[in-house]
Amino acid sequence: MAGYVEPPGSDVMMREVHGEAFGHAEAVGMFAHDMWGDPFNSDLASILGLPTAPLAPALWKCRDKYHRYLPKAAADARFLRELLDALLDFARTWKPETGGRA
């Protein structure tokens, strides 16, 4: 799934900027990619004395950004555990050779 969001190997970031649609795998990959940014790098930010954001609201904001493209279980999650379980389940069962789920 990483190949779907790695900047050198995918055009999904450009398609997102232009408002074009993308698939579940790309949405999950973009969500995971975004999770490594602020506020998820808050340890470094706190060392540098930079402001950080609370983690849970940032996850929901990130989820809302990709809501319409995420798998239904992730898009409909009401609790953080449901959201993360849905993303992990999708990643676990996704088959890259067919471009779809197992």
C-alpha cells in the first residue's frame, strides 16, 4: 500500500490538490502519510519549543479530510479505537496485485 502514497511513486497528492477522486487504498495511505506530520511529530516540536496540537482532534481532522474516500468502516467510525481498527483491518486485508480487498 505504501506505493500508493509515496510521493515519488504516486500522483495521488497532486490529484487531491486538484480535487480529483482517489480510491480507498490511496485514502488510507494518505491518512497514514498525514499521521506522521504535525501533531504526530510532537516530540521533536516539544524539544524545539514549538506549539503542538492534541492528538485525538488531529486524527479526526485528518479522517475528515479523506472521509469520502476512506473505506466505510473508517469513514463511519465514532471512536478512535474503531477508526484505527478499521484502518488496520483494511491494510491487513488489502491485496495490491488485484487492487482490492481479499
